[in-house]
Amino acid sequence: NAGVMQNPRHLVRRRGQEARLRCSPMKGHSHVYWYRQLPEEGLKFMVYLQKENIIDESGMPKERFSAEFPKEGPSILRIQQVVRGDSAAYFCASSPPWGSGANVLTFGAGSRLTVL
Amino acid sequence: GDSVTQMEGPVTLSEEACLTINCTYTATGYPSLFWYVQYPGEGLQLLLKATKADDKGSNKGFEATYRKETTSFHLEKGSVQVSDSAVYFCALSLPANTGNQFYFGTGTSLTVIP
């Protein structure tokens, strides 16, 4: 039973390019969370999604960042016109359906974005 | 609002020393509490959890007790090993209308030296 799969593991972009990070949740999990971890800092919540629905995006920057979790396929975190300050590790986590009794987050290994 | 505050690091200990990492929380409801561990270059892994007051979570020699009266969930280990060197995150989970929201502390870096 594969865990949370994130790709790419490492991504290098030049300033102004777009970055797309993908996350496939654990089998049977219906909720996806995205977090950002800056060097030497803690974990910052960005967005929380169900299939085809954004539940909470209070941690997402208002510009350049967007996230989706389509009916088919992985969740995608998209960063347009990247800047050096976007360099960070981006972690995806998934959890089972609401009410299933198991409210544990399972994390992926992360995608490390470097902006040159 | 709902939040987690944990002890600032970094923490450096000698092998076989005792470890305590403090964690306190603020929550409007009845949270579940967690400790996650992050080894270098990896994602977070669940270390232990407790879902109600007075529950004790334990795993790999680590323990934490859910103390409602002091709103705390301190992580303890009696004898640390070099392999315990990692960043430790305290977290809480609260139910919301459509799912659970999770709140993480800032992480405490632990280095164990031989």
C-alpha cells in the first residue's frame, strides 16, 4: 500500500518560471493538505482540499499560488512566476475521510524547490 | 485561536541522557494531540498520538501524556540515542465541519552526540 507520493522530489526553476508540484494521497484518503517549510523554519499550513473542493486556503499567498485536487489524478500545487523566496520544501499530507475515526496525517517525502 | 507552542531548540544531548521537549496547546474544542518526527531530508512521520485527556501515547521509547488541566503534551524519553537526532513537531487536530484541521508547532531540533 503506497504512501503519499510526491513528485518531483527536487525541482529547480529560474525566477519568473512556473513550478508544479504533484501529490497522490494514500489509497483510501480523500483529504489533502499542503505545507511549506522554509530553511530553518517550522511547518506552515497552506491549503486543505477534498476532491474538487478547497476547504481551507487561509495559508495560501494571495498571488501566484494555487492548488487543486481534481476528481481524477493527483493534487497539484502551482506557483506562477516564482521568486527566490519561494525556495522551500513543500510537503503534502493526506488523511482518511471525515468521520472515519482516523484523523492522522500521513506525509509525503516532500518536494524541494530551488529558485535560481 | 487554536495553536501549539513548543520548546525552542536546538537541543543537544549526550547519548543516554534524558529528553523532555515541552509542548502546550490552545484549543476551543477537544483536540487530538500528536508528535511527529522529521529525519534529515525526509518528510514528517507520526511518532505517537493521544486522542483524549489522560491518554498516554508511546512509541520507540518515547512517551507523551495528554494533560488537559495543564493543556500540555510533553515528549519524553529516558535514554536518547544518536539515531534520535531529528526535528520533533508537536501538533493538534480539531474536527471541523468538513474534516480535521491540523496545527503544528515550530519544531524542536534534537542532536544527540556519542
